[in-house]
Amino acid sequence: GAGVSQSPRYKVAKRGQDVALRCDPISGHVSLFWYQQALGQGPEFLTYFQNEAQLDKSGLPSDRFFAERPEGSVSTLKIQRTQQEDSAVYLCASSLQGPRAYEQSYFGPGTRLTVT
Amino acid sequence: DQQVKQNSPSLSVQEGRISILNCDYTNSMFDYFLWYKKYPAEGPTFLISISSIKDKNEDGRFTVFLNKSAKHLSLHIVPSQPGDSAVYFCAASGGGTYKYIFGTGTRLKVLA
């Protein structure tokens, strides 16, 4: 079956531009996560959705970052007024069950954002 | 502070030999641990997991060992194959949270 997909795969933005990154999770998956991975680092948690509810946004680095999942499936991560420090790979992951069900998450290929 | 640490950024192993990747954690509330493998330009792929009620979990060539008292886990790959060359991340969760905390990764190179 289809895995997690993300688009675009690569995005170059000029400093100050707004960007929107899309994630299509595996169909039927309740949980959806966004992670940010800087070069040479591990993925760092940004935010978590259970269906359409955003239950944890503690990892979002600033109020320029906003995520939504309005119908409990596709999710969009929006970054306003991009800065050079936003350059990273943004990973989306989904898992079948709700929170605290210890299970693996399935990751998408990521969107590499470069801010110039 | 880094709650999950992988202190070896890279490791080279001869094909057919054992690869041992290590991971240390600081939060005693973590109770579920995973290893992910990542190839360039791809997302991480799940490899194996272990819960804190066990000290060992095995899946084919891959075995994860958990030492709770030392807050240490390790991944053993036997025998190592060139296709195992990738970056390996350990991740931990628990303590009432559902997010995974990742280490910085270890780049494994298996030499043919």
C-alpha cells in the first residue's frame, strides 16, 4: 500500500517568503507528527495531531510556524517569513493508533527546505 | 539537554562481522525504544523496537539489548552486509508522552 508522501520534496525560498509543506499520511492513521531535521542531527519533534486535533505543539520553534490537519488526514506545515535558520528537512510521520500506544511511526521522505 | 545520545558519529565494519551501535538516555521515564535506519534522501525506516519490560528483542540479523540500570541500549547486526550501510537513529518515548526523542545518529559503513 501507499506510504507517507510529502510535497514538495525540495523547496527553495527567499528569506521572508512564506512556505507550505504538505503531508499525506497512510490512510486510516490516527496519529500524525511533524519533525525538523537539521544537517547532522536527529529528527526533532515539532507537533502532533490525533485526527484533526493538535494535541501538542510544544516543539514549534516560533509563532512563525503553524500546522493544521483540518479533516484528520492531510496535514500542512506553514512557515511564515522564513529565516535562514529554518533551512532543514521537514519530516512527517504517521502511526495507526492514538497517543501512548507504543508503536512505530512511518516516515515520509521529507521536504528539504533551503532559505536563501 | 540531549536526552538521547549516540556518542559515535560513525562506525566502519567489515562485511560478515558484527556491527554494534550504542545509545544512551537520561530520562528514566522512557519505556519504549526504537531503532530507525535512514538512507540519503529518504525518510527514516523502522528497524526494531523494545519495551522496558524486556531486555532483548531479536528480529533476524538485528538484536536490540536494553540495560535499564545503565540507561543504555545497543543494536547488534550480525552478519553485517554492505546494504546495511546507512545512518542509524535510536529513539525513545514514554513518561506519558507520545513523541519520540531521537539521538543524533551513527553512520554505519559496511565494507565489502
